[in-house]
Amino acid sequence: MKLVVYKGFNEEFLSMVKEEPLVDGTIATKLNVLEFDKKTRKQLDMALISLEESDEVWVTYSEYTLIKNRVDDAIEEDGLELIIFTNNLYPDYYPLPFELTTDLIDEIEKNLNSDSTDDCSKECQRYLTIYNTLVNVDGMYYGSFYNYEYEKNDAIVSKPYYLNQIVIEDAQVKSDIDIFVNEDVDTYLRDLARIIELKPSVIGLKMTEGLVSKRIVLSLQAYCVANNIRLVKFHEYLEDDAQMEQELIDIARNDVHIANFTGFRSIKFYKNPDIDKEIVEISQSTLIQEIIHQAENSYNTEKGHSFRDIFITASTGAGKSVMFQIPAIYLAKHYQKLTIIIEPVKALMQDQKEKLIKNGYTRVETFNSDLISQVEKEAVLNRIKAGEVDLLYLSPETLLSYSIETIIGDREIGLLIIDEAHIVTTWGMGFRPDYWYLGGYINRLRNQIQTTAGKMRKTYDFPICAFTATAINGGVDDSVSDTVISLYMENPVKFIGYVRREDIKFDVKMCETRKLPQTVYESKKTEAMSSRIVKWLAEKEKTIVYFPYAQNAFDASRGVRGFAGIKTDPRIGVFTGKNVDELSTETFNEKKRETFEKFRTGEQPIMYATKAFGMGVDIDDVQNVYHYAVSGNLCDYIQEIGRVARKPEMTGVAITDFFYNDMTYMNKLFGMSRIRQYQIKKVLEGIYDVYKSKKGARSFLISPQSFTYIFNGKGVKDEGQCINKLKTCLLMLEKDFYDKYNFKVIISRPQSVFTKAYVVIDKENESLVLNSEYGKCFRFLARGRYQERQPDGSLLSDTGDVYTLDLKQVWEQFHGNISFPQFKYWYFNDSSTSKDKIAIMPSIRKYFSPRQKVNIEARGDLLLNEIREKILADFEYIGNILYSEFGKNYFTTDDFTRVIKEKYGMTQARIIANSLFDLVDPNMTCVKRRSNDSSAKNYYLLSNGNFKEYMRKAIIKSLIVNKITKSSESSYSSYMSIANDEWSNIALKLLSIFDYISYEILGGEEPEIFIRLNDPQKVKNIVLGNTYYSNNYVNRAKQKHDRDISVLLKFFNGLNTDKERWDYIEDYFLGYDVLCESETVVEPVSNVEMSKAIDKEKSYPTHQYKKWMDLNLFFDENDHIIVDKIAELGVTIPEYLSTVLKKSDWGNNILMSWPSKNVLICQQDTADHILSGFKKKGWIAYRIYEVDMEEISEVLK
């Protein structure tokens, strides 16, 4: 029997299908999901059960969705053959074959895009059962299905219906229409509508490299084959306008007041950077005109707002700020448009603003909490909305924290500039995830109808213009495409600037090619740097010294810690973003400005700084850039050395005293920001737990504090870092799911989500509060606590009853001039004495107190009253094993994990080891710590016998634990003052990391994060281990880091002359592979048998185990799928787990090994060069989810 499923086809096509339908009825009825009900499902189920062996029938994909589980059963039990034909003329988004009412459209969009938990109508439920999106393209609505065939079920055959075999010609022909394919399907659907309307003969195509864009191009190719359209590579054509150029010159002279301006400069660009290194010179005027033309196209309704974004790389000093300031002023003069400039560094915003104002242009503002007071904020917002500001500088965090109308009112955005655009994919995936979220936010502004304060307005039409000095075009490390994809740029006009700087020389001294003991390294490094400082001061050479950490810069300036004996001098300034001396914000910013000015004038010719210093700041006479240790990749290094010799005819020097130990800083910084697969999985589990607790509501808020325990450990210093890591995890999940399933399985919004707070109102002042102007914002919730007995025997009562306070309503009606995060901060910090304090609800604030709602769910079959004794027993076990295994010896978290993984499993053991010490002994009273900089690891020592008591203390003293211990239920909810109960805070995290509870704290200080689960079933399958899941973005980050180190090592260690280095840099930025295959980060021992290469004392032998089943505890749950498959082959169990290699840290990647057979299996995120290195030794090596079952069976049997 055969079931054929037709996906995305219209009524006309289905009327000609040769097979019989599974159930009778009109085709319109089969397509109209709004009429699907229980009867529809039952008819389909019964018809499927009644199929005979010879039957061949068809259904629509919508019908298939209703009975998918029944079809899966029929495949397995009855041998049903399933074939899905997809309408590949569309990229998995299809025109809806039924009408939607306006009210239903609003309801579906509200359900998909907001945190509403309102009941959904039957029609809305029916729609969302079949479709997971709703996209409006010029009045036509499209939807996408849940794409079950992407779940890699071997029994499902999925075929595109239309041929797509067409060559994309590289012909110099004029196209009728040009399109750019990126990772955004919505953009392509608009282009497809234009194609259908215009009926072109030739289409010009450009595309980014991405999984989604490749699927879209396959769809376009099918459309072209079906409609006899030629497809050619798109070529750029630029034209100059002499009349416009004269106006631009007038703006440069009379508005911006550029000193001694005689005309626009010519800048070197690569003519065809994808092909060769031929150079062409392009005037700044041409680039400015192109920006203006694209902006004007975006405003043109007659041409359907058809425009292109712009991506420009140009070396430091090429005048990038002029290239966006002049278009901004032109667009303001002609169209009254506002230009928004996204800058990464506050000092850079302020510098550009002050320079414009000094030159006489005053229609510019920065909107930033550190640079302007609260009173000035309101004044700035009023200026913007009144049309008195044309250039507005913002940080991405500021933009994401506000609704756009709060900032600009009814103003129209004319142009959006992303300065230092390389940061989007570098800092964005590291310590500033809001940069990575920026593209999604901008994409929603341009493609989703904005609704604010009950008003609906059209989408915003404006181009993005991205500027950077350093971006790699093509090749393995293609950061240009990464940035274009991340920002959802539309068909960008790309200008790739000439990389070489003949005015920069290199002074690279190779001091040591092997690792040194840390004290020896610091001494030699300090000696080398100190001698250079003496010379720079004597000859008054203006020099920037870059350090990996702010603390390094301060230590060097004071000659302390690892910088003992270094030359110190008052003529050396320090400029970092870290407030080491804990000055007030105002004092700290003033000190930075003063330091910057002294450096600019030469009063302090040497500046100790971190990488952000100098970014875009106009100092043209820097003679040297010295790197104490390179902390980023080659891109970052070139960005930093580009700050020398910006004055014509000047030559600058990039100086490095290179030690092999320098790479430790790069490893440390990556380790601090790195996301692990187990953390991704724990975040997914947490999200699914919240989803279940919401009784199936797909839109909900998560409290970041409930997830921070996942990221505690080495290198994570505060909750803010944990929350940034959570944001990064969420976006990695969102993007990876989109790549795999071609629709958004999960959506996250990092900006603050308006929510409600819990408060207790004093009983005697309750009427005063409820009858005040704020009274409508309160709603009764529960009676307060009365005479609850506490652990010490005392009785506790609330001062009144519990209410909800609608913070969103208070903010919008009474404090809309400040950001919501600031509003929440001042609400929760009412007792602050800061002079910047904003009084929230001042007339009644003293009559109520904040509370947090605590929801606790016991894991598995546990009851809450069983948990206390279980975790105390865990503490006893851990204390005993640590004392017995290590005694008075130092150990690492890896050692800790190893000794407890048999009881807890690898994933949970790792979380416990990384979190426990910081939670129970943050002041290092009992657990001593020391850092080994050469290995980038922390070492721990139990200094006395009190560690068990330190673990027990939080559990014994916690008010919440005392409360739930009396409950024979599996869940608990209460309104408490968690902020004043530190023991309960710690206790909840401990119970969570030991996997006894999941919990939420609602109404806390941190803003909550919006989550939308479009397909909970896919998440459930991963969480329960039914579907293997590995996040590709995590794997790529590790592999990229390893490659970055290899690139830098070759640059410093393998090259000699300036020409060799600039050749290498140019090849690197043009996407050539600058590494030979044999070059790796760690030099392995070659040509040896594995049995001789492993360190048997440090590796974990398995001779005490007999069966594969005995090893299950050593693997993550998701690994069991593969381990079980290997076991089914009948091969012997591995000889070693956690295999350590002699004189190499590659063993950190080995999960299991058979040294006698030269076979090993690695973690999934093992880098390519490590896997290749194993194979060059003659070993058979696999990543765990890439095991060749046939080969390993042959080798190991």
C-alpha cells in the first residue's frame, strides 16, 4: 500500500492528481484547515486503517499532519510506503489556499508574536495545528508547515516535484530583474511576487552561503526551469551624478565643516574580490551617492520600495564616518528622515557627536545612560520626536531595550548604519549577544507591521549600511557573508577595501616558541615590555599598548602582580571599560575623557588599553601599537594595528614580543564565552519544563535567573555573564533549528518584556494605594502569610495581602521617558541614594513591598518532603569522596567531575563540579582556589574539614526549603521576598543542579525573556532523547577558534618580512586558505601506535566492566542512541574511556578508545585538524555521531 502526500500545491494542480484520494470530498475542503475538526481526523484515520495491500491513495500535507502518528504506526506495522511530493516552486512557505478574516489574522499574529496566553479560538487552533507561521507579502498570506520529513526518518521519501537542473550562468548580460537571496524567506517571497508580476526572461542572482539560502535558490531554479527563465550571476553597475556631487561637497563644507576640504578622496577597493586582487579606485562621493540612491529607492512606493543594502570594508583612516554622516544630512534635508547609527563603544559615540557639534553641526545626539543624565534623556527624546535630531547614535543594547516609537515617535527612519560591523558576528557570539540579536530586531522593523500602544503602523522602509575596517570575503572564514546573513541584509552592494597598509611596518620578535612556567613567562614578558617603554617615553613616541584584560592594564600601570619591576611613569595612561577603582559612573567617565585628552595631546604619550580603545576615534599620529598578548583573531589584530599612522606621510610600527604562552589568553577568553553542547541541551530542557508548567501555552516568559546555574563555573564572574550566555544559547537554538527544519521551531526575544510584579500592600494603607492614580495598576492576588513558623521557631507574617502590579502600565503611563530596564531597576532599588535616582510612584511607594513568585516542581516521582534528606545525603557523599580522593591536594573541576560521574552521569557531574564551590563557599573560606595561567585552569583545595557544613548551611537555613519539607505534594508556589533571603536563593540553585527540582522566580530584578515554541513536539523529542540533537553553531565556534589560533601562530612564527606578512594578511582577508593541512595548533607525536601514545595512568580503564550497559552512566543521555547502536554490532566494549594522550591535550576530545586496534571515538565538537591529526597517525577516528558502523564493526570484531 502506498500513501502519496502533496505538499504546498493548489486546487488546480490537485484536481489533476492520478491517484485516488484517501477520503472523498472536494479539494477545497481538503485544503481549508479552518474546517478541520474531530470528524475530519476520524475519517482520515478510518480510511488509513481500511487500506488494502494494493491501494495507492493521496492526501494533502494538511491532512497528513492530522494523522501523522497513525501514518508512522502504519509504516512500522503494516509496511505502508510513504512518499511526500513538495511544491518546490516555493521555499517551504506556500500561499494559503483559503481566506482568513481580519480578526482571525490579528488573532493568529498575536498568538505567534506576543506573550499573550489568551484562549485561542477554534479557527486559530486549527490553523496553528497545521501551520507554524503567517507571512503577509503585499496582501497575500503564506504559511509554512511543520516539515516532519526533515526529522531524518529513513522510512519517509521526500521528493521535489519540479525539476531544478539549471546552470547559473556567469554571463555579462543585462538582467530584467535582480534578486539577492539571504537567510530570510520573507524577503524572497517579496522577490518572487515581483518575478511573477514582471515575468522576466533573465534574472540576476546573488546569494549568501547558508543552508536556508541554498534551499531558496533550489526553489528559484525550479521556478526558472518551469517558466523558461535564464538565471545569471548578478554584476554591479555604479553611476555618478555630477549635480548631486556638488551638493555633497556643499554639505561637507557648510554642514559638517570638514577642515581644509577640497574634494572627496579616492579609496582603493578590489574590483572583483571573489576572483582576483585587481585594484580600482572609487571616490567617497560615489559611495555616498550609492547610499543615498538606495535610501531613496526604499522610500519609493511606485517601485515597491525596491532597494539594496550596502556593505563597505575600508581600512582605518579611510573616512568612514564622513561616508555616513553626509548621506544622513542629505536625507534629512530632502526627506526629513532620521539616520540611526549603531556604535559599539560609548566613547566613540561621544567623540563623533562632540566633533560634529564643535564643527557647527548640532542636529546630532547620543542616547546612552552612561553619557547623559535622566533629565537629559527626556530632553533628547523630545528633540528626536520634534524633528530636531537627524543623526542618532545608539548601542544595540539601547535599541533592543526600547520600542522604536519610544525613541523616535512618529519619525521615519531614513538610513540605519552599523559601524564596526565585524562585531556583529565576533562580539555577538561572545560577550555581547545583543549584537547577534540585532539583525532579527531590524528585520522585524522592516518586515513586520509594528503595533505599539494600541496603534498599528506600516513597516519601516530603510536600507542598512554596514561599515567595517576588517572583514574576510569568502573562503573558510567568510565573515562578510556571516555578517550579511546575521543582519538579514537585502541584496547588499559590496565594496571590499584594499587591505594592505604600506605605511605600517612590523616589529615581531619571536621570544619563545615553547611554553614556559608562568612565573618565568611573566618575568621575561615584563622585561621585554619595560625596555620598550623606556625607549617610547624617551623619544615621545605615541603608543597604544593593548592588553587582553582590563586588569592587566591596571596591574601594568602600577607594577603589581605579574608586572613587578616594570617601568611605571605618570606619562602612561590607562583606558578600559572596567571601573577597577569603583568610582561613580560620572567620575569614571570623566576620568576616561581626561585620560583620552591627555593621550591625544601627547601629555601622556603611552596608553594602556583593551581592544575597544581607538575604535573609530580620530587620533592620526599614533606611531606604535604594541600587543602585550593578542587576545582575538587575525581580524582583530589588523583592526587594532590599523590605528597607527593615519596621518599622511607617516609610518607606524606594529610591535609584538611573542611568547608561545601568549596564546593562553586567547584560549581563556574563548573558554569564558564558549557555549557547550550540554549547556544547549540543559537550556532546551529548562524551556520545555516551563512550557509544560504553562499547560501547553506556546508563548511564555522565562526568568533568566532560573537558568544561570547552567553556566556557573570557570571564567563566569557574575549573573550578567550567565544571562548573556543564556541569550547566546537561545539564538544558537533558534538559528540551528531554522537551518535544520526551515521554519522557526523556537523564537526568543532578548529585550525586556513588559510583565507584572508581585507586591504586598500594607493593610492599614491599602485604601490609600488602591484609590491613588496608580490604583488601577494593582489587582488582588492572594491573602498574605500569617504566623508561618520558621526554622528558628519564630513566627512570620506579611504586612498585608499580595497584589499584582502592572509594571508595563505604570511605565507607559507615568515613566515612558526612560527605558523599561531602567524603570525596573529604579522600582526595585527604591532605597538607593544615588543622585540619578528616579522616584517610581513616589506618593505610595513606601506603602508596598516587592515580592517574587516562586514556583517549584519536584523532578520525576519525587515529593517535595523527600528532597531535603536526599540532597543532604548527596552532600555527605560528595564531601567524603573529595576528602578521600584528594585530601590536602589540589584538584580541578575535571578531576571533580571524574570522581562523581559514576553516580551522577557525565552531564550532571560536570554541572555540579562547575557550580558547587561558587555557590556554597563564594568567599573561599574553606575551598581555596588558585589559577594556573599556563593551562587556563583553576585548582581547588579543601583547606579544612568544614566543607560538608558549608554545603549543608544553605539547605538548613533556607525558608523555602523549610516550607516545602512539610509538603507531601510535588509542586509548590508562594509569594516571598527572595531578595532578602540569600539562603533560599542558594538552596534553590543547589536543588536544581542536583536535578531534584525545576523552579521559576518571577518578578525578579532581571528582565524576563520572551519565548515562542512553534513546535513543542520537536523539542520534546530532543529533551526525552528520542531525537539526537547536536547544535552546529556550537561545533563551528570551537572549530573556528582552533583555526584562528593556527592562523595567528603562522603569522607570528612562520613569516619574516613585512612583504610576507602583508601578502599573508591580504590572502587571509580575500578568503584564500592561508594554512597548509599539516599545520595544527598542537604538534602531535607522529607515527606511533596508540597503545604507546596513551597515558594509561590518567586514562580511565574499563577492565572492571563486562557489558556496554555497564557504561551508560559515563555518557550523556543523547549519546546513548549511538552507544546502543555500536553495542548492537556485537563489538567489544572500549578499553578506555576519557583517554589521555602523552604530551598532548588532544585526549580531552576522546570519549572512548580501543588502543590495541588503533580506534577511538571523539566528542562531536572535535575540530577538523585534530581528527585529521589522529588519522595521520594511522588511527581510525570518528566523531561520535559520525561513526561508520560498517567499518567499526569490521575493525573491532
